[in-house]
Amino acid sequence: MTRKKRLDPAIFNLPVEKMKAGYYSDKYFVRAREVLLKDKHRPRVTMQVFGKTHAYLGGIDEAIAILKLCAEQWRELEVFALYDGDPIEPWETVLLIEGPYDAFANLETLYLGVLARRTRVGTNTHIVVEAARPKQVMFFPARHDHWLVQTGDGYAAHIAGAIGVSTDAQASWWGSEGVGTVPHALIAAYGGDTVLASKKFAELMPDGVRLVTLVDFENDCVGASLRVARALGGRLYGVRLDTSETLVDTSVVPQMGTFKPTGVNPQVTADVVRLEGKPCAKVGRSYRPNPRLERVE
């Protein structure tokens, strides 16, 4: 009995033929597979995927989809995996692949890449969610990265505890839509009048759209918050402070020190650790069984 339902591989809209051809793979993996095929050598290996730090796992369903849709013969493989959203320990095996190496040698770049990125996004989001409790956290990074990464990153943030994302693409894998605030640009379009812009938003947007107003347009967050709250009453869901980093240190007490946003960058890597069921790993690596892994059907 599986713990959770995994995402359907079709949802990822993978460029399967290009992935199979090695277009997105490191060339050395593509050539390694070519050597094995030309030599008609089909060693059965155990590939072990793990991280090196405490993290919050993301991208595992996407990695499985790559294997299912792009491996030469999926049925030749035995795959065991944790789930998206699982907390993981340093060196813990998150994905185990057993089968003829030529069947999936060219896919390592792909499944490691999605695991690394989604785990990074999920981990950073989870850290913020835990720090902010009991306040809720919304995920608004879309304008700071390439649009192609929105969908998977949004899902990673969602499973890590964010209660909303800013674009419909980010919310698509669980059937939701983007959320947001009254932006600075709309306030500027109404002459810098935060209250007026908020009133227009409340008047012209459907009742189900939450009104969250940016209140730092004039760098008077307290005053703007009070004015908007008095004007909008119960229609106002919340306010957002987005003060410029050039102003933060002049608006807080000196004892708080300098404000420096930080993040983490968990990495994911993989090694062949067994050949034909027997230990065969580079120095410093070894097979690490993990009872938390579940077979992927």
C-alpha cells in the first residue's frame, strides 16, 4: 500500500524524444551508453541517488516520469523512491534504480537536475514556512526567473507548505490558480494613492479574490496599513510590506543589525554502488539501504 498518490507522468509534458536522444544530457553519459550498446554489454547496476544535507524533497515524481517515459525499457528497471515533500537526512537514499545500465545511463543529468532544483525550492520554502508560523506564506518568485521553471517550482513550493503561488502556471499541477496583491504599478497608476487603488481593486475584482495591499509605496507602512484598513474594513484580507533593501536598515532599530536575506542550496547526486548485486562503488561511496523507499509501479 503506497503512502501517497504520485503525479501522472503525462502532467509534466516532457520532450520525450529529445530526452531519449540525449539532447539535454551531459555528453559523457550519452557516450557511455553508446559504448555499452556497441559492446553489447548490459551490466545490471544499482544507482543510488542521495543528498548531502538536511532538505525537503522535491522533483521525485518528475524524476520518476523521466525514467518511465524515457528509459529504453521501463519494465527492465526496479525503482524505489521517497515522495515529494518528504524531509530527508544527509546521505539518505531518496531514489534507487536497479537494472541494465544502458537502459537509463543517458538520463542521469535529467533526473538529478529536476531533483536538485525542486528540492532547493522546496527546502527554502519550507524554512520560510516554519519560520513564519502561524502566519501563512505565499510564493512569488515568478518574475525573478525564467518562465519555463514556473510550473515545477510552484508545485515544489506548494508541497513545502506555501498556501499560494503567483501564477496560474505555478498552480496548475494541483488544479488551482495564482494569487497576489495590489502591486506598486497599480498604486502608481492611481497617482500613488494606495487607498484609492485598493478601493478600485475591491470594486472591480470578484468577491472571491482576496484583497492584499502593498503598503510601502510611500515608505510609511504603518500609516498606509491603517488608512487602507479603515477604508476597506472586512474586504481587506491583508497587507504586504515590500520595503526596498536600501531603506530597511534606516527603518529598524540598530540592535537588529544589518538585514541580509539568506538561502540554502541543497544538492543531489548519484553513484553506481552495486554491479550484478555485488558492491562496486568509487572510494568513499557505498550502498545505503533505506527502509523508507517504496517500489514504484
